[in-house]
Amino acid sequence: MFIQPWDAALDEAEWQRWVADGHDFGQLSVNGPPGHPPVAVPTHFTVDGPRLLIHLARPNPVWKAIEHDPNVLFTVLGDYAFIPGTWRAQPGTPPADGVPTSYYTAVQFTCRARIVDDPEAKAELLRRQLAHFQPDGDHSPVAVDQPPYGRMLPGIRGLRLEVTDVLAKFKYDDHKPVEHRTTVADRLTARGQGLDVPTAHRQRRRLNRIGTWKP
């Protein structure tokens, strides 16, 4: 992933807070065997210290790809919006001469995948995921010898993705003047389509921290 200096995370805490703030769905990408395309799987995930936890159905074709090459990429994408060229025209030039762009946040984890097949280890992985997604505990116990999860465990496999590198990109025109970024954030809020509002919120957060971009 190409990252301009002004698009880089300001620190590790920025992307960590962003992921923790409800951005827990992404895409697992695995190299396919020779002559085959990569395998991509959209899925929820849970952060567990230096690793990501995932579980997938046993028939999923991703397992053969992982066994072939356990070096994988997991991508989380959000707070994105299309920015029309008319919003980005240089002062004193016709609005139609402006060049459009996309705003977005992307975090890519390079990982080493470890398959989890032991029943109790899978149950523990599910417990950790449910602690994240259903923190109120409003679910049956996850135990290998109790329904409903016990009879379902053979139908899934777990994945521990040991994170070896992280790339984070926050693409919000942070190299442009403060007035321009403020105006775009206001226009996004007013347009209010799709993820316009969270995109504007992310742009304003970056603006408050960066101010005028200094190379």
C-alpha cells in the first residue's frame, strides 16, 4: 500500500484507536497455489494482543491456500467517501478543472497464519471473540461438551494471525490548506451519503492534530 507522508498515521495509537472504535470487519487475503488467483475472505476479527483471531467454516477454500503459504494479509477499510473534483479545484480556477479523489482509512496487517483445530483451543478462541462482540455475556457457554457450540465446533477451524507488520493510511488531503479541509468536511456532513459523516469526522480529527501540514 502506497502511503504519502501526509497520509501516514501520526502514531501507532491513531490506527489502534481507529480499529478499536468498531472497525472489526476486514478481508483476509492469501496467496493461492501456483496458477491460481489469491483467495480473499471477508470476515469479522478480534484483536488479541499481537494477533488477530478469526474463525471460518471448515469447507472454506482458504484453508488449502493457507497450508500452501501461511504468510497472509488482513485489510481493514473504512471512513471512505468520494470527493468530487468541484470540491478540490484550485482557487481562481473553474470548479470543473478540479481533480476528484477518494478519502479513506486503511490498515493492513501482514501476518503469519496458524490454524487452530484442537476443540478446546477453538472454544477458547470463540470465547475471546464473543467477549468482544457480545460483552454483556448474553450467550450460552462455549464448551466442547455442551450445546449449542459443542456440536458446531467440528464445522469450523480457527485462525491465529500473528502480526509481523502494520501499514496504516489516513487519506484526507492533509497536505492541503486548513480552509480547504474544513470546507470539504462541512460539505461531506451536508451531503450525508454513505460514510460521509464518519469520513468528515475523521478528517476533522486529523485536522485538529496536524493543522497546517509541514513536510
